[in-house]
Amino acid sequence: MEVSASTKYSVPRGFRDFPPEVTLLRKRIIGVIEGVFERYGFDPFETPVIEYWETLKGKYGEEVESKLLYRFQDPWSGEWLALRYDLTVPLARFVAGQALTLPFKRYHVGRVWRHERPQKGRYREFWQCDADIVGSPYPEADAEVIDVVCDVMESLGYSEFRVRLNDRRLLRGIFEEELNLSRYGEGKVLEVFRAIDKLEKIGRDGVEAELTRIGLGSSEVEKIMGVVDVSGNPEETLNELEAQFKENESVCTAVDHLKGVIDASSHKNNLTLDLSMVRGLDYYTGPIFEVYVEEPKIGALAGGGRYDDLIERYGGPRTPSTGVSVGLERIIDAGLELGLFNLERKTCTQVFVVSMDEKYWSYAHNVGRELRREGLKVQVDLMRRSYKKQLEYCEKKGINAIVFVGEKEASTGTVTIYFKDGKRRYEQVALNEAIKFLRQETY
């Protein structure tokens, strides 16, 4: 069967093209996020999009590595490689081989790849915006990454959002000691974490079935579901847990740390303690958190936590670390649905030079060059169109500042400026004056 050209040359499922209006919005939002990161003293950092498979293997968990992580064999070298699944593991690999001044605070904005089922808010290629603090074991560091993501949300116009907070040590202490899951072996609690992490996707009945599938009895499943039902005001809920499990060292350690995080946070009113939130990656060791909006139901817009032993697994010293990852796609998808963002801007062009006749093409191009030298973003007609067609183009692209050149302008070395949004018009002004007016109106 012959495949149509439109089908043959489409992008793979879960991958997307970004036309200019979408790319411009994405660049603006990335700029806002990077600005917040830098205000907190995080420095830019990048890693390759491809890692050795051995570098990523054993860091995320069996389900991720068997079903979601893109890996392939290089046909020339025979080496097994993988597309990065997140930005945290490559960071740990880098830090393990360096002698860094601590704390090492980095941010990284880049693509990651996951072989998931494409759906709303979930793609196979997407961008993460990460900020991490390497070297601090203290709750102030966890509080800072939470404050960073809250400032990102507010800077982007989100006024209503919740940060769901938990601690892996709290759950581990309850599951291993109170429910005695440690008798099943070291990996059983991680299996339980992975099952609970699917609560949003498969619902309560699905999680209970998953817990049964991994070998837990009905009474154990019931007790686990009772634990994950706990949520509420952080201070009050932590006090209740501390009183209930005061002999459990792991729980008490987690409670003390979380109280320190809450005390140090500037966004206490956004925090909720939620024991059902576990985050599915195996490398988390302590506090974890996710950021949600009530509507639209799109999943976590950001999340993160502490991973104190990940760098050690690459041969480096034990180095406490914590971080946050902002999901650019969900931030944008939710913001568009809420009306926080729009796609009205279709070009980065600030000024279009319209030539009234072909006799003035050369002069129009000279004007364009002079404006560009002054830092303005300028287009000059390249299609040899009539001035009416040039104006139609400006209308479609939403270009506001139009510089006209015709007989009078060319003979006197001037230009005429018109702003389509109804702002001032300047007739036959010298080029240096035009530059001043255009700067005032376009910046």
C-alpha cells in the first residue's frame, strides 16, 4: 500500500514541531524561568543528550529502564548508548568526577526523552528546566528549591497552586518497621513506591491491584492505602505523625527535616503534606515534592527532591544533593488553557522597511542595515512585492512598526515611520531620529 506524503513525512508520535508563534512563547517562558534561577545564584550548565547506557542503567528503576528509556546500539562502534531520561543523573555523573566548590548550584534547561504513551501533558520529547543544589544536607537547601519553583510559578502568572510535600524516609520507616515489609527483602519498599506513584494514572483500585500483584496480602494493602490517605496542613500532620511513630527513628528523622524545610520556606501557605506523593524514580532518598494546579487536570507541573547517594553511585564521595525540575510542556499547556499565555506574537521582527517602488529597493536595504546595526530586529522585503503586498505581509505577521521609503525619503536621506497600533506617525525624519523613535516604541 502506498503511503501518502503527509503520513510518510510526519513526525513520530509524541514528538512535535514548534512554529514561530509557539517557539517565541517557549523562549519567553524559558527566559522567565532562567531569570528566577539566576536570582537565586544558580549557574547555567549543560550535558550531552546522549549518555552511555551503562551510565543510566540501574539509576531509575526496572520499569523505567525496561519500558521508557530510549537506548540503542551505535552501528559503527557497537557501543550501547541512551538518550537522557532526565537532567539529574547526568549531573550526578559529572559531579562524581569533579572537585567542585560546594555548594554547587546549577540550572539546566534542555530536552529529555521518554517512551511514554502520548497524551495530554505527556510527550516523548519534552523540555525540563532544572535547578539543583549539590553539597548541602540541610533543610534550608530543600526549602530553597521549593521557593525557587514557587517563584517561577508566580513569575509566570500562576496565583493558585499547591506544593505537595513528603519524605521517602517517612514512608520507608512506616512500611519497613510498622508494616514489616522489610521481611520481603530490600527492594520491596521500592516496588511499593512505584505502585503508589501510579495512583493518579490508574486510580485507587489499580494501585491496590498492583500491590497485590507484587505479593502483598490484603491486610498489608489495606494498611498501605491507609497510610497514603494521610494529607493536610504540614505542621499539624507532622505533629500527629511524630506522636504516632515517636519510636520510629526513620519517621522522626523525616519529620524533623520536613519541619526545618517548612520553617525555612517563604511559601508555607502553598505547602500540603501528602503521603500519597512518592515520585517514581528510585534515586530519591529524602524530601520530595510536586507542584499542582487544581485546573486543568494535567498532572504535576514541577517536582523534585533529595538524592543524597546518587553521586556516590558514580564513584564520587557521598554528596547530599537536592533539586527541582520544572516541566516546560505542562507549564505552557496549562497556562494556555488558563489564559495566562497566548500565541498572538508571530514574529520577533520589530520593524519592517516598506519600499514604495522598485526604484527604492536599494535604499530600503541600506535603511534596514543601519537599523540592524543599532540592535533593532528588522525585515526588508525579499519578494520584490508591491508596497500593498508588503503591508499585507506585515498585517499577517503582526509587525507594528513600519518604515516607509519612497521618492521623498530616498532623495532626502530620511524615512517615514508609522505604527499600526495607532501610536505616533513620524514623516520624513532623519535616520538617527528614526532610530530613537523606534527604540522608544519597540522596547
